[in-house]
Amino acid sequence: MTTGTGIALKDVSRAFAARETVVQALDRVSLDCPAGSFTALIGPSGCGKSTMLRLALGLDAPSGGTISVAGQSPQAAAKAGLTGVAFQDAALMPWRSVEGNIALPLDVLGRKRSDYTGKIAGLIDLVGLKGFEKALPGELSGGMRQRVAIARALVTDPQVLFLDEPFGALDQILRRQMNVELQRIWMESRATTLLVTHGIDEAVFLADRVVVMQSRPGRIGKIIDIPLPRPRLPDVFTTEAFHALEDEITEALDGH
Amino acid sequence: MAIDAAGRRGRHLAGLRNAIILIVLWELLGQLKLVAGGALPAPSAVLIRFWQDRGDYPLHLLATFEGAALGFFIGNVVAIAAGILFAVSPVAARLGRGLNVAIFALPPIAISPILVLTFSGMTPRIALAALGCYFVTMSATVTGITQTDRRMLDVVRAYGGGWVALLRLVEIRSALPAILSGLRVAAPAAVLGSVLAEFGGGGRYGLGVYLIGSLGRADPPRLWGIGLAATGMALLVYALFALIEARITHTTRAVTVAATPPGTPLAIGGFAGAALTLISAALPFAVWWGFLKMLGTPPMIAKTPLGVIDYLFFAQSAETAQLRLLSALAQTLPLTLLGMTAGLAFAFALALASVVRPGIVRSFMPVALVTQTMPLVALTPLLVLLLGRGPSVILWITVSVTFFPAFVTLAQGLGMVSRSALDVVRAYGANPFIQLRLVSIPASLPYLFAAMRLAVPRALLGVMIAEWLATGTGLGNLLNQSRGYLDYGMIWTVAVVSVLISILFYQIVIVVERRVLQRRGMQPAS
């Protein structure tokens, strides 16, 4: 059992009933993310990585096994305001301004917005959206909306951060920039982070450990440690060691 | 953006041009007395008459407006609250289904005499207007809430938000455009309800009172004036909500396309499911019974479900009552079915034609929308003037009342057929007819069924209004006569039978719809 702000999955299964068959999205998966660690989940579509994240967020209930977030049930951790989340799609409320969207978790948790005005302004600055405080999501570009979602995930100073392909919709250049930014933010906060991603380079650049998953049934294939020193700078993408790790993950994805 | 604005201005100009052409044509027809020997007066004649009657209008307008506005307010508040309840609780939705279908299927004209006999003063008008609003707004609220973007709900849930937080922060706000469009459509229904309750209400003021009073005098311009005044009242409210809706829609539309389909409703099967269905079907009768008991109306006037059964099967006069009812039904039902079928077929054909020639919808839609806001009662006397008092007038009224809502539903449905699906067949050189056969017609099936569901009660209402006001036949006439003879048993019987028939048709459509759509892997359109 992980103590502190870790995430622990023990023998977790999740099955979905389809038309005539049962799809085993997750089959007895166990994973331990120690407090303050950065874990990346990577794998083909349908390997259950998003299901795993939804379970840890308390959006879905497992068919078997136990999940704990910061030593509590996922729902309890969410209600206590310990977690933060950003989805692949920004999922902003189109009627709320940038500020209003960032403040949404505060409204859900019943916290006073006035205590956070400084925090919100700081986050808007951090994600480079100064001057857009009152803009509506419809007036922003895709990359800007995604940055609002990141700021929203950080507004409660979460001790556990869940990221579901947060940069999946962005182009490669913007994605690299956001990766660098995210690493900086993470190193300041040291929140336990679980990142679901399709990008091998993104996983290697950001994570302490990359969990490679396999499908049918969804399970963990291999866990690869990333020993690169931090802070990792953008030129790390071109180093020998980086490429070697990428190759190792590619092989693991192929099932070797 | 600039092209967009120019295009919109062009369309507005075209619409204005069409309207002017229409009015000029109308004026010519009227001046030359070309239609039905002057039954279609020229707009100028209508306006002149309106000016001469200007002393009469304010009190009548005010009285109808009071009933309609209060009913609109009460009915919609209840409808929105009920809609939220049904959207949040699947069990409540299952329980309320019977009551909802009954209210939907209720031809307002059938219960207007009952309300008039049971209540006094403004109450019947308010009640009928409220009943007219309820279903539209309730179902719009449910649709709006259940179609909320799942991703937004996930964000709130991920922070531990329960159903209250979901409602407060996401669902109600995101359902707002749907609710507003429900209110928009409810406006004419409220005016219709108020006017119908005025028919037998014995009040001194109201457009309905004015209409009945003027019906006997051969004065087409005045009847047109009253009809247009009722339409204008409905149109004003309609326009108000359309305006609000347009202003808030751009802040509600999702910025990107949702990846996950909306959730499927909770399926409750087995014993619990059967029990829910049973209670749901019994609820309308329980409400009917409870309501009368609560009001303490004397049983002579207020018939409970048992009272109606007694009147129709066991009382001394049961046999004559049955005969009268059956002969009325024999007159009403064939015409209802025929008119409904013709109206739907016409609407479907025109909607399909509009796929081949999109110009048709664009020039026709504004006219269709205006007629949507025209309360049926205002339309009927005008058609009577045009077509006389024979059975053909019933048919025409039924066709026209089913045609417009069906056309709007179908045209909107066909407009949602995916471009790329059409492009695939076009890429293989398919001509418009092959496109229709392979893509548009199959894709529009859910909307055809939605249009049929919509048409059933309207068709019956149309026939009954025509029978009451024009032909003196069928159920409508039976209702009017029984009102005159104070035959309370028959009044209740006609009301109950017309609701049951309407529900029966509705359920047949639902069953066929489920079968057909399920086999094709499609979802019903709301």
C-alpha cells in the first residue's frame, strides 16, 4: 500500500458488456505510483489506459480489485480536492470565460473564488494567456484552450495530477513547448502525476517510469525506468540515450 | 465572416421580397374576390375592419393575454421542474411516462368544456394554456439536459461533484437553448389553450369569445382580423424567445465535436420494470380521481373513471350513449387518419424535394414557421370561410395542422444528414434520386417517426375543432351538443375516449418506430 499522495491499483479489472460478448478492458492490473513520481501510460488504442485513468478519477467503478489515491478511495480524494485533471479534449464550458473555466474546480469543491484571485492570475500568466482572462473558449485557438485546461487542472494545487493525453490535439511543435512547460510546473509542485499518452517521445521526456500496456485483455506489458537527469532540456530529445529508451518502448509496444 | 454576413443579408432580402410578393398577390386576390366569393378578403380590407373594430380589441386582447400569460408562466415553471426531475431520475421518468403521454395526447378542445364546468373565471383559460405548454417545454428540458456534453460532466465529476453540482454548473446552463426553444414553441400553444377555453366559457371578453360571437355574421375581414391578432400575440412571444435564444446559443455550442455518444437511459427490466410500467399507466387515472376528490366537485358534474364506465356501460341510457359515441367516431376517425396520412406524405415529399433543391426550404421555412405560431382556432374559421362547411374543410384543416410541424421536423432532420455520407455516394457519380434512396431517406427515418408522433394528437385536435366550428359532425359536434344539453356523462366520455384514441395511435407509432429503428441500429429522434 502506498502512503502519502501515491496512487495504488491492486488487481484491478474492468469488463464492459458489449452486444453479445464481454470486453475485458482491464485484467487484474496492479500498479504503484509512489508519492511525487511521474508515471506515463502508453499503449495501443483499446489497451485500457484511459479506463485506468477514469477508474483512478472515480468516474468509473472497477469490476474487481481496489484503487487508492492518496490513501483514500478515488471519490474521497476527489471530494477532498487532492486531485487535478486535464482531458485530451479541453472540455471547457463554452459560456465561462478563461478565468471562469479555471475557477470551475473551486465552484465544484465549494471553495471561495476570492481566496484564489492571485492564484488564477498567476496560472494564466504561467500558461501564457495574459490578456485573455475574459475571453470565451470559442474565441481561443486549440492550443490556447488546452492551456486553459492545464491551468484549470492546477488551480487547486493538486497533490495528485491526472493527465489524459492533454496535448493529443496539438501540433508537434506546440506539444514540445508544452512538454517543457509541464516539466517545469511539475518540478515545482512535485505532484504525483499519471499521464496517459500516445507519444513515445513525450513519455520519455516527462516520466520517471513508462508503463507500456497491451490490449485484449488490457494489461501491463512492461515497465521501463527513465533514468535521465532533471531538469531535462529540449536538446535531450536528440541524445543517444533518449533514442535508446524510445527504441526500448517501441519494442515493448510490439510485444517483445 | 464577410461572405457569411452578405449571404445572410441576401437571404433576409429574399425573404422580405417573398413576403411582399405574397402580400401583393393576396391583395389582388382579395380585391378581385377571386377566392370563394370574397371569403379571402384583401389585407387592406382586414386592416380597415381592424381599425373600425379598434374599440373592441383592447379588452378582448387583454383578457386572452391574461389567461395565456398566466398559463404560460405556470405551465412552463412546472414543465421545467418536471423536466429536470425526469432527466435526473430515470425511475421518475418511467413513472411519469403515462402522465406525460396523456398530457401530450390530450386534445385541448376535449377537456375545455370540463374545465369550464368545473372552474370559473380565468381558471379554465389558465389551466388549458398551462396544459398546452407543459409537454413541449418538459420534453425540451429533458432533451437539453440529457444531451449535455459528457466531457464537461466528467470534469465536474472528477472533482467529486454530485448531481446537484452537475445540474448547477453544467446541465441547466447547457440545456438553456433547448429550454428556450421549448418556450418559443409553447407560446402559440398557450394562446390556443386560452382561446379554446373561452369558446364555451361564458366570459364577456377574450379573442375566443369575440370569434364565436362573430362567426355567425358574414364578416370575413373581422374573422381574419381576430385570427391575425391571436397569431400576432403568439408571434410576439415566439420572437422574444427566438431572440434570447440566438443571443445565448453561441456561448453554449460546444467548441469541438464530442467523442463519446450521449449515455443510454437506464434499463429496468423484470418485475420492477413491469411494476413501474403499471404504476405509470395508472397514474393519469389516479391524478384525475385525486383532482376531483380534492376539488370536491359534485359527482353529477365531475365524473370519476368509474363514473364514465358506469355512464357508458351500465346506466339506463348506456345503449343510446354508446350508439351516439360510435356513430360520432365513425365520422371522425376515417377523416383523422386520412388527413394525417395526406399531411405527412405531403410533408415528406416536400422535405425530400428540398434535399434536391435546397432553395425550397429556404423560401418556405419562414412561412412554415409563421403558421406554426398561428393558433389552430384562428386558422379554422379562416379555412371554413375559404372552403365552406363540407367534409373537405375537415380534411384540409387536418392536412394543414399536420403538414407544417411534420415538414419542419423532417426538413431539419434531413438537414442533419451528414455531408460526408452524401459525398461518398456522390463520389461514385450518384444522381440526386440515388442519393435520396441510399442516404437521405434511410437517414431521415427517425425524423419521419418523430413527425408522426407529433402529428397524431394535432390531427385529432384539428378534426374536432373543425367539427365543432364548421361541419357539425363527429366527436367535435357531440362534445359541443353535450355541452349545450348539460350531458355531463357524454362530455367526460368524449374527453376520455379522444385521449385514449390519441394515446393508442401514439403507442402504435412508438412500437413500429422501435421495431424499425432497432433493426436498423438507429436512435429515435426527440
